[in-house]
Amino acid sequence: MDFITVDFNKSIDRSAFDCEIHPALNTYIAQHAGQDEKRNVSRTFMYIEKGILLGYYALANASVAVDELNEDQKRRMPGYPMPAVLLSRLAIDKSRQGVGLGQRLMSDFFRRVYTVSKQSGVAFVVVDAKDQRAASYYQAKLGFVASTNNPRRLILSTATLIKGFRALA
Amino acid sequence: MNKPVQPKSAQLTADKVSAALSDADAVVERHASKSLASSALSRTSGLRTRSMRAMHLSNVERELAELKKVVAALAVRSVVHEEMAFDLDHYGVTVLDAGTAHQLLDTPPEPTEALQKLLALR
């Protein structure tokens, strides 16, 4: 598994990062990502060229609970929340938007999930779409489905991901 | 990903909500137990059915008051459960429709063409 990103590195200048669209994503990488790393709350991976941060994403473990199982489903499915990996943030610097870096970071994220899924149970991949445009992309193009409690929290079966990677092998 | 620290006032509210839910649960459970007991009694008592007994007005009033309490308790439970669902959302628990979850786990869809292309990117 060759990743294009590197582990969060606090020595990299993050204050200049600007994704232009969502200021919260700039604030996160500049001010909060380090704390989340230190507290093991989430992991951030950076895409860096010539020492400049051009993109990042953050992931964490999450749970997916199911609502109102019927009798048949109770026999067939776990009655407890199931493990997932959450892509909580993904941002590209404005200087590199529109050249496919976002897709490469998504691919990098999926490879990490695939790697994790070999060592620990991951039933689902969960993403938080920042806006409706992103949500539509995840659903219409990548096959994610919307969660019940939040239309912008989207879910993909890890099994689908594994099928995809096996097809590449 | 920072989990918000619950302020003291929020904790107090949470405690009050929890107490209200506990009270409401007790009322509903008491009524449910009583209803079950009386239906079991009516099943075993043969001809001694409830309809055959002339209910005294005070009994009717007492039952009506009890039912009002149950309705109020159910309303409290409904509101609290909605609040809890919001909290679950707020703290990041994802809820998925059971039918969809079952399908995703047991008969996962093939990757879309776009996903397959994405996975091949380096």
C-alpha cells in the first residue's frame, strides 16, 4: 500500500493553508488537528509538496447503529453498533483545486481503510459531506447511502471497498 | 473532531431530563404492568369479565386520572427520546436504516465505475 500522504507533522506550516470554501477546515488544520493527534481523537494525513501543505484529511473510528430491527433482522444482524471509519475532514488548498488532488486523497483514505480492515473489524466507511454538492457526489458517483439521522453523513459498505481493491490485484 | 466539553448548565439540564425520563418510565411501566395483570386476570376468571362489573363513578374517575398521567408520561418520553436522538447525532453516532444495513452487510453492492477508478489512483 503506497500512500501519497504523510502522518501529521506539526513542523509543517499550516497557517497558510486555505481551502477557500470552508474556513472551518482551515481553522481545524491550523489550530485543532495537533490537539486531536495528541489526544488520539483522530489522525490527520497531509499531502505536502516542497514543504508546503496542499491537502489533508482526518479520520477517526466511529459506530453505526441500526434503527428498529424487525424480528427477522434481529436474528440475522448484530444488535449493537457496528464499527466504522469516519472521514471527518478533507480539504485541498485553493492553489491545487480542480486538478484531481481531492480524488487522490480520497483514494489514499480508502487504501488506509482497506489496510485497517485487515487488522480490525470495519463494517462501514462513513463520510461527512461538507455541502450538498459533495453529498451528491458521494451518493450518485461513489455509491454511498445516506444515514437515517443526518442526510450529509454518508455510508459505504467496507465489503464494497474490499471488492474494489481485490479487483485491482 | 473536538468533542465539546459539556457546560455545567447543560449537565444540569441533562440531569433534569434524565430524572423526567425516569419518572415517565416508572408511570408507563406501572400502567403496563397493571394492564397486563388485569388482562391476565380477566382471562383466568372466566365469566368474571370486566364488562360485567358495573364500575363505580369514583373508579372511572380514578382510572381516567391514571390514564392522563400515562399520556403525559408518554409525551415526556417521546420528547426525551427525540432529544437523545439529537444528542447521538451531535456526538457522532451514525444511525442507518436496518434494511439498508442488512443489505450492505450481507449483499454488498459492487463498486461503482467511479469508485473503481478512484481506488486505482495513486
